[in-house]
Amino acid sequence: MSPSSVLTWTGRVWGVASTLLLLAFMFGGAETMRPTAPEAVGLVFFPVGVIVGFGLAWWKEGLGGLVTVLCLALFYAWLYVHSGRFNVGPYFVLFAAPGFLHLAAVALRGSRSRPAAA
């Protein structure tokens, strides 16, 4: 199995696990979720945008990875604008890590398909 395939399948499995856990956080409790309008904007980036990126990565790996990483970056920007501080915990990045794995797999396949310079 090639290294890019290992990255692809690790990203897919991790993405499914992240999606299930995020959905459990969103819908698994007895309390109802009633976000305010600014909070709804943040939720569009994380977890909704991240999960959409995971799904896209099954068909278009580079696009899915890019959507995931971009939504994570936009979520961090929104969080900074909304609260005035950066989140320093690793948890959001760990949930979105499959996007980075998908981008790494695409980059690895791209570098292997180019002919070597003479």
C-alpha cells in the first residue's frame, strides 16, 4: 500500500469518527441547541463546514481537504473576532485533522507523478 493511500484511508476513517463524535455532541444530549445568530455563523464553519469537507474528500480528496482546512481557519478567525482571543486548545485541530491528511495525500501523489529533473 502506498503512503498516499495510507494517508487517504487514515483521513477517511478519522473523518468518519470525527463526524460521528461531532454529531453526538450536537444532537446527543437531552438539551436543545438554540444558537444565537453570531453563534450560528461559527457553527457553519465548525462543525458543519468541516463535516462537509470530510464528505467531499471521499470523491474529490483535494477539494474536501481544502474545504475542511479553510473552514477550520475561518472558524478560528470568527472565534477571534467574536471573543477577542485565540483558542489555544488542540481539540478543534484534532477534529479537523483528516483535512490535513487528505491534503498531504494529494501533495504526496502529486510529487510522485512529476518526472524527476535531469
